[in-house]
Amino acid sequence: MKYLKPRNIVNSTTIVQKAIIAGGAAGNHNVAAIKAADKLICVWKQDGTSGLLTDLSAEFTVFSDGKIDNTGGTATGGGGNKLIVEWQTSTV
């Protein structure tokens, strides 16, 4: 079995953050802690009735500080649907 050597990252901290927000129409969605320079890892839609998760990551981008966007993508509102958003932020 081949193992990867850990990399030393000097003067850098990588933080993974998560938020659960209400779904809505396709377009901008508010995520208070996200910043424009952050890297979106994934966006899941949780169906408010069945609880099933759908990966919508390919539809979303970080639009600006506090906003992600899926204009032209899937509407996620109604029925108690939620978006589970995970992103990586790096600070030096």
C-alpha cells in the first residue's frame, strides 16, 4: 500500500465551514459567512418531505461576499427544502 506524505503548509490555515439555509428560486442565495475568495466544496439540496439529498454543486458558484448563485439552475424552494453549503476558506 502506498501512503502519501503529509505536506507542510507554512503560515496558512485552511478552514472548512458549513451552513444550512432555506432553499428558494434559482439565483442568489444568502450565506452570511462566505467570502468571494472562498472555494465552494459542495451544495446539497435536502428535500423537506423525504429528506433525500441531491448534489447541486455543479450549478453553484460563490457570487460575492455573503452570496452563492445558481442562476439558470434548479429551483430549490418549497416544501421546507434546505441547502447544505460547504466551503473552504484560507487565511494567511
